[in-house]
Amino acid sequence: MAREFKIIPKTWYKSRTFTGKEIEPVHVAIPDYQEIHNHICNMIVSYSDDSLKTLIARVLYNDLNETWTVDGMEVAVTVIEISKENAGDYFNSQQTG
């Protein structure tokens, strides 16, 4: 099953450049992700200014919503499972840059 990591917007953490422009996370990769509650993993975050940062993150499972999230403090993501039947259509519809 394929996975997508959807960034959860956070308003408390604002990062700005010297010009005053806000820097926002645009893509997240988690190469060592495992669906184990409290699993510690590496979160590689790409930002809008083309910078990269590696965060130490924790995998969390919410029993009430039955959802997985990964929290790296500065950036958090929701894990979205994509079925094999729809994975080809999903990835073909995504823009790459």
C-alpha cells in the first residue's frame, strides 16, 4: 500500500527570511516510517526557499480517529493510505517539480 504524508498547518511556528518572506514546508519524506506507536524516525522536510531540514519525529496513533500522524515539532503530517488499485491514478495526477 502506498502512503502520502499530508502536512498539517501550524500557525505557532513561523519562520521568516531576512527579506520578511515566510518560509513554509512544502514536502515531507520519511524514509524509515513504521506504523508503530511512539516509533522514532527521521523526517526530511523541504521548504519553500529550497532548503532542507532533517527532524527527529515520533509516530503517533489516534485510537479515536484511527489515524496515524508523525510529529517533528516544527512540522507534523497525517499519513494517508492509498490502495494499490488507485495508486497509479493518484501518482499520475500529482504535479512534480
